Amino acid sequence: MPRVRELEVFRAVLPYGRRTESLIVKLTDHGGMTGWGETVSPAPKAWSRLEESLAALLIGVDWEHPDSVPSGDSAVDMACWDLWTRMRGMPLADAIGGTRTSLMATVRLTPDASTESLVTRVNQQVCAGYGHVTLDIRPGWDIEPVRAVRAAYPALTLAVDCGGAYTDRGQLVALDSYGLEVIERPFPVTDVYAHASLQDEVAASVAVEVCATSDLDDYLTLRAARVLLLRPTAFPSISEARRAHDRAAAAGWDIQCSGGQGAGLARAATVAVASLPGCTLPCDVTQPPRNNQIVSPIVGANAGVIAVPLTQPGLGHTVDETRVRRLAKDYFNA
């Protein structure tokens, strides 16, 4: 039974790319075992909430299972799962019911200066072993880049991520003629009827991203999508992400796990959740820069395949604590 004797929280600003901020939590139990967790791009009040309540919630408290720690914070929940599974010598993927030993990966490509340079980048990824590519699109950068990539690679499995930026489905219906597998996040998540109308008109599967299991209900009732874009760290707990997986899978949806940002811990949790049996679409943890990661081995794909760590307990990665402390802009412990 875990009993935390020390907790540490780091606010880290990652040095590359978009300089994403992460909250990193380290728990140490009385036997010296540690557990780590991460929240990527935390809410503005997350730091103060943890500073005010985390010590009373965890220090010296016995708990049987991570679900019995009502933190409401994904980093704390992840650290509890990491600690709990390490104490049992069990990989996180096994503990939550994962069945896959490796995952196919998609690589995500952002908009480019020209369609020619985009096709060059796609070529680089195909040569690196990727058979699935996701293009980030926006109004004004959609038809032409998709047409150019499809012309260059007629057999490539292709998806697009709209980032919720569209209000009119006309352009998205036009994209369907290019043999897309998935149209991710076409409209704001609150507009269920727009998603339902689009799904009725296209052969591609519409993917929706939600942050709570209850948010799936209207989508399932209206058959407004066929894919759940599951970002585990967007949920308050890994168990809640698992419940969303279960509900979507029971409805016959495909599931894609996504979590390419952060310092590596969130990516590792994403890989564990992606090992669940309903996660049938390629996993997205490949977004650069890889140099941001504080874990070893690096979480990513090799020739388009992601290994699920099944020989090490917990998240399955070693944390470079020296680097965590160097990246920390704020810190507290108890």
C-alpha cells in the first residue's frame, strides 16, 4: 500500500519548438520508490491548486489504488499510477488492460510555405517508414495540399486534422474525394449537429476529441462521428480515459490515441492507453521536437512503429531528474 512521504512539483518550460509548459509531479513513498506524472499546457490555476491542496491529499495517507486518490489532476493521477505499478513490478499498459505490444504510428505535418515543400516533407516521412500521415489543415490551406499529397502518394493512408477551425462543411465534403481515412476535429466540439451532418455526407470517418466520458453521449446518440480522438492527459484520470475508450469501442467506433506534446511522461502514458484493444488507429506521439523529452528511452516511433514498454514497470521509462530541475521555472515540495 503506497504512502507518500515526499512530493515535488515542477513547472517546466520546454526549450524547443513552441516552448510548451508542463507541470511535472514526483511522488516518493516511504520505501524510496518514485512515481512521475505530467500535465501538458496546464490550466492557469493548476499550479496554485496543487500547491494548496496536494500535500494534504497525499502526504502520509495510505491508499489502495490510484482511483482512490481524488486529485482531479492528470499529472497527480499519472504519478500515482506510475508509483502503484512500479511497486507491483507491473507495466502500466498491463495494469489498465492493454493487449498490444507495438503500435503503428502516424506522423503529423503542420502547414508549409508551399505544397511542393509539404510533399517533400511527406516523402521524408514515407522514406522513414511511415505508412500513415496526418496533415494539419485550416481554411485556406486544405484542398490544394491534400490534392498535392494524394497525387504524389496515391496509396498513402491519409488523415487531416482541422483543429476545430471550420464553420462550413463544404470544403470538408470536397476533401472526401481524395480518399481520406479520417477528418479530425472539423468543428468546435460543442457543435454536435455539424459533426453529424458532415458524417452523413462523407465516406471518411469523422473524429471528435472530448475531455470527459459524458461528452460522448450526444455524439453516440446522433452517430455524429466514427472515431474518438483520445488524448489521455486531457482527462482528469487514466481510468476516466479508459472509460471513454470502453464506451466508444462498445459503440463500434475506432479510437486514435494522441499526445505528442510535453516532456515524455505524457507521451508514455498515451502509449500505455493506446495499447488498449479498442485503439485501432495509428497512435500520434511523434510530434517533434524529440529533444524536449526528459525520459529514456525517448518516446517515439522507429520506422513507423512504437514499442509498448512491457519489460519495465510503471510508465517504462527512466526520468532524467537533473534535467527536470534544470528546466524548472517554479518548484515546491512537501
